[in-house]
Amino acid sequence: MSGTTRTRPGPADPAEAKRCASWIVAVAATQDREAFAQLFAHFAPRVKAYMFRFGGNSENAEELAQEAMMQVWRKAHLFDPQKAAASTWIFTIARNLRIDRFRQRKHIEVDDSDPTLIIDDSPLADEIVDRDEHAVLVKSAMEELPADQKVVVELSFFEDLSHSEIAEQLDIPLGTVKSRLRLALTKLRGGLEGVS
Amino acid sequence: MNIKHHPTDQTLMDYASGKMSQAMELLVATHMTLCPKCREKVAEFEALGGAALETANVMSMDAHALDHVMAMIERETANENVVFREMPSTRRVAVGESITGSAIPSVPRPLANLLPDNVLSLEDIPWKSLAPGVKHYQLKSIESKGTVRLMKIAPGVSIPDHGHHGHEMTLLLKGSYIDEIGRFRAGDVADLGNDVDHQPIADTAEECICLIATDAPMKFNRLLPKLLQPFIGI
Ligand SMILES: [Zn+2]
């Protein structure tokens, strides 16, 4: 039996986040099995915990985590380190697989090859964002949130709960859920802008 | 395109965390196709999802999980000649439909994917008449929760006065309208909370086409006798 255990620290600095990204690039370029094993060790237990919170059954969660990691292998050539950090990209794979399996449909997304796609041509858009640095900033900003705000953010991503269900689960008024979330988002955004 | 009205941050976060009805997702993805700002915000919220993944609890995998996955990958690689790489979808959408003033040049793909194959522009939609000056087309939903429809409103006509339970969003695709909140043009989204009564009016000489998504059925206050509603699927 596998139980839920306290987290091992994720990437604490951009170098570590970059290593995760380079593993995905290596899988894409040379089908590097060693790099894949590293990715697996880091992300599979996280994806399993994510799936468990939606599915409630550890066998099911194990299977979905394995399936998500297969997709990481298969889709590695679509990963663009300029557009997302490894953790962000793997989160979207897990999210889409969850919607596919639990709700029997595809997550509707923007198609980058859509001829109607409108590209930002303002000068600011040229500024290159370092996605790995950004991911680490988001993570530390999140860790610094007061506990009551952090739990609302976590529940938003980790459980299929509406705001009123979150309110019920935490036994607080709906308005409080909304205001904590708003505070958290302002703080997260403020933290990021303060640095860049 | 000069978009002034966007979905709220909360809406974009719900999209990124994957907890919206498919009807709402469709509207947000269609707006995002036209709005680089909201694409970037969603990317930020997805990074927040990644951070949540990094900071939350972990659950240890079965002892042989990696071997198992590697074995499946080997098997797949052996059959590789068949299909290996997942390619981006290639459904063709006609580009360069005559650009009439403020219209979206052709149908953004998230929406186009749910229209019949022969519909290449907003003009080809098999509209059904709903009331004088108001036509609609109900999209095949997809998920029972929520509804999504296109509406075409003649100049000067107002969308039937309606309040709603739950969340409603309107994305303007052509023309412009004005309501209690302000003026909306192609690409703009009105992201309304619960229990708002509003009555948008197509306010230029051009007809107006919009996509409306709700989490709950719309209720029209006037114009349509309540009795009729079940028959036309509103
Ligand atoms: Zn926008």
C-alpha cells in the first residue's frame, strides 16, 4: 500500500527547475531513458497524489500517474522550455488526463496553429520570460502565503470543488473563500511583479 | 483587435485548474485565441498549478511502476511505425473570409471544432429563429452541465431580457452591443456573476453575433412565454 507522505522539496532554485526541463528535452531528443527515470522519480508521486484527490482510490491514482508519465514520454517533443517550466507542463498533462478520464471529454484548448490566433505584437511581448525562474518564484510566493490563503489555492487546483463547496469543506462563508482567493492572487501577482 | 473586456481572473484560474463546465471552457478558449493577454494570464495560473503540484503531498508509486511504464514504452516503440508522435490537429478553417468591419475574420478553432463541418464562417451557421430580429444556434453540448449557444441579433434589437442562476459569459464575435456595463466589441467578454439581469442592445447598424455560455439554463423574463421554453430548449 502506498500512503500519502509529506512532500520532498521541489526545485528550490532555477537551476533545479532547469534540470527538470532539460530531462524532458533529452527524452524528446534522444529518448534518453536515464532522464526519463529522473523525471519519473520526481513527478510520478506528485501526479499520483493529484489523481488520488480527484479519484479517491490509490489503485486508480497509480494507474493514472503511470499513464500521465507515458504521455510525458510521448509528448516530450511538444514541450517548449520557452513557454512553460517542466512542472507547469506536467501539471497540464495531469489536468487534461484527469478531465479525459473522470469527465470523459477533452479539455478545450487554444490551438497554436489556428490561423485566427492573434499574436501580441506590442514591444513588451518581446521580453523573454525565463519560465524556470518564474516557476520557482511562483512556488516560493505560494509557500509564503498565509496558511488560510494557501489552503484555498490548493483546494482550487487539487479538488473538483466549486467555491461554495470549498466554503462548506472549510466551514467558512462563501464570501471568505472568495476574498481569501482574491488576496492570494493579488499577493502572488504582486510577488512576481516585484521581482521582474 | 482592441479587446477591452476580459474574463475575470477567477474565471481564468478556473479554466487553468480544469474545473469549468465544457460550455464555459469553450468560450474562454475562443476568447484566448483572440487575446494574448489572457493566454499569458492562463499560463501564469498553470504555473501556479505546477507550483501546487510541487508543494503538495506526494504519494509513493508502486515498486515496479517505472519498469512497468518502461515496458509499455518499449512495446509502443516496437510498434512505432504505426503512430507514435501525436501531431497537432490539422482541421482546416478557411482564412480570410471577407473581413466585414469588426467581425472575427474566421471562426476560432475551439469553436469551429464544435460546428458542423461545412460551416467555415459565421455566415454559414444554420441559424434558427428565436424571436423577431433574434436568431440562435445551440451548440451540441457536450456536457450536460451548462449550455452554450450562438446568437445573432439584428441592429437595434435587444437580446431578450434575461437573468440567470449561476455563471454566464458572453463573447462578442461580430458587431457591438451596449448594456448596463458598457460597450462591447468583437473579442470582448462580459463575465457576469450570479443573478444579474441585463438587456444588451445591438447598438450599431451592423448585426451582432455572440457566443453565450452558462452554467445553468438561461431564463428569459419577457418575450417568450414560459410554456414555450421547454420546446425550444432554452
Ligand atoms: Zn482577454
